[in-house]
Amino acid sequence: MPLLSGGREAKSLIVGVLSNEFPLTAKQIYSKIAKNAPTSSLTYQAVHKALGQLAEQSVVGKDEKGGYQLNVEWAKSVKRFGE
């Protein structure tokens, strides 16, 4: 199972947001994190960088309109790991 290493806070928050609503642009994800986790000191740049890393790890995918969503296969592997 791919782990969310390096920048774990940003990656965990992104996965949390995308598990509830998708597809979302980087700006929409950042806005939701800022609204739902006001104590977080994450910048837009940190969210954007984490999204790039998650895409490289095949945790998220990007659609043709620039929206991000969780990779279904990754989500299934996480579910199987937890069983």
C-alpha cells in the first residue's frame, strides 16, 4: 500500500477532502482545507506541491478540466489493507 510520506499533513488533508467531494481543482481543495482546518498553516503552494506528489504516487488523478480525484485502485488497496 502506498504510504503518504513526506508532507503528511497536507497529503492527509487532501485525501480527506477528496474522499468527500470530487473532482476539485487545487484552488478548491486549498479553500476547503482552509475552511475546515483553520488551525492548519498550510499554504496554497504546499497543497499544490502535495497534489503533485500524490499524483506521482498514483494516489490522485487529474481530469481533463484540471480537477483532482482519488485513484480508485489506490482507494481499493487501502480498503483491502484495512480489512
